[in-house]
Amino acid sequence: MDDAAFKKLFSHKRMIELLIRRHVPQWDEKIDYSTLERLPAELIDDRLRRRYPDMLWRACTIDGSIDMILLLEFQGRPERAMVLRTTAYSVLAVQELMEHDRELGRGERQLAIESLVLHHGDRRWNAPTRLRDLFQDSAPDTHRVVEPLPLDAAPSGPLDLPQMILGLGGLGAETEMIKHVRTLRRVVDSCVDEDFDPFMARGLKAMLRSKGFDTDRLKEAMTMGAVETEFGRGWDAVRQQGIEAGQLTLLRLQAARKFGRETADELTRLLTRTPDDEQVGRVAAAIVDCNAADDFLARVRGDG
């Protein structure tokens, strides 16, 4: 007897209800059997390939809070990879339902899913029925989460390096970034791997660029030590530029308050280049000493 004949016999809602009552008993008191409906047995994977499970049924719980999906596969003989197939079908079915909800603007629904392999062969089923039983020392239906190493935790050695790299994503403050780069360099050095060091240097430069930090000298850095040095120098330069920009802003504001906006604009034009400490001192003194805008600008130019 082939699968097509079995599919016909199991195409009635009453047959599915009987199947659930006996073989998925945990659903029996929750399911609203009147909502049982057969779903199209066509699923689309990430490569847009069509996948065809034998049967898909859906129902709701009595309180309407959960959608229950029942996957049926008809099989005439044991197949070792059957659990892989049913898992793939289950995942695709759930993905389609979730995508449909997103398109309709619905919130995420609660789902329950069960797979039944209806074995009609004369050999006893001896293939794995759980995904983890198909693999050695692993559970592919679960995942572990690797978190960033806490910023206040001292790395114990190279084994902490992956978590240290993840920690880069949450860094924003200058002092934290510089400290983290220095610690990274020390840990990479402890790996004692000539090929790994330049690899890490390239990756770290890309990470720094993604955070908006890039200089010509940093681009040329080929080792972790060079990246650390140029990164530190670059931040020193940025810090100094910030100080100087702050000084100019303050001088311009003071000049505008005493002599007017036009005088402040002229001061900005005269100081197009970054002033040295002597120029800053001269401008500050002129603001205090002068009472007229012309006298002030003459002092700034060095005429007075």
C-alpha cells in the first residue's frame, strides 16, 4: 500500500482528532477540534526551493491563545535521517506562519508543533526520533549564547579573546576603547602566533573604522602593536583638536558679546589656522584690554 492511499485515509478531520487523542495526548484537553484545518503542504526554504511534507494540520487551543501545528509523514521503512527531515519541515512551517503574521501586522503568536511519522512497514522502527540522537555529543536543536566579557573583568588568557572582541561593540567612551585595545594587544601577543597577529590587526582596524575612527597612519599599521600605538596617537590628536576648537569657540563668544557679531566673524576669519598658545593668549588679552572693535582686531592682526 503506497503513501497516497494513506494520505487519503488521513485526510478527514475525525481521523486527525483520533490520532491526536491517542498519540499527542498533551494536546487533547487544550485543543479546539472544531478549528482543525488542513494546510497546504508546500513550504519554501531560504533558497526559494519548494519542500513538500506529506500533511500539515492546524488548530487553535480552546482559549485561542496558541496555534497548534501537526506535521504528518508517511513512511514504509525506517529512515535514519527522518528526524532531520521532520525538523526541517517544522521549522519552515513555523517560519511561514511568523512571516504571514508580520505581513498582517500581528503580534507574535504562541505556537505548538508536533511531528508524527506514520510508519506502515513490516520492520520495527529503529531510527532516531530526536534530532540530538542523530549526532554525537551535540544538540543541534539548541544553541549557546556567548556574551561579551564584562569590561571590569580581567582576561585570563587567549581563551577569553572571542568574548573580548564581542565587547568592542558596546564601547563608546574614548578611555574605555584605548584600554580595551591595549588589553587586546597583550592577549593576542600571548597567543604567540605570527600569522594571527596581523590578522587581528586588520580586523581591529576595520572595527575602529566602523566606529568612525580612521587615519592614514592607522591604515598603514600592520601589527597589533602598531594599531595600539597609532590608535592612541590618533585619540591624542583628536583630543587636542577638541581642546583647540573649544578655545576658539569661547574666544569668538567673548568677542561677540563685547564687540558684536561682525567682529566675532572677522576674528574667525583671521584665525583660520589653528592658533598656537601665544595667539590664544594675545586674543584673550585683547578682549580684556580693548574697548573698541577696531583696536581689538588690530591687536589680533599684530598691528597694535
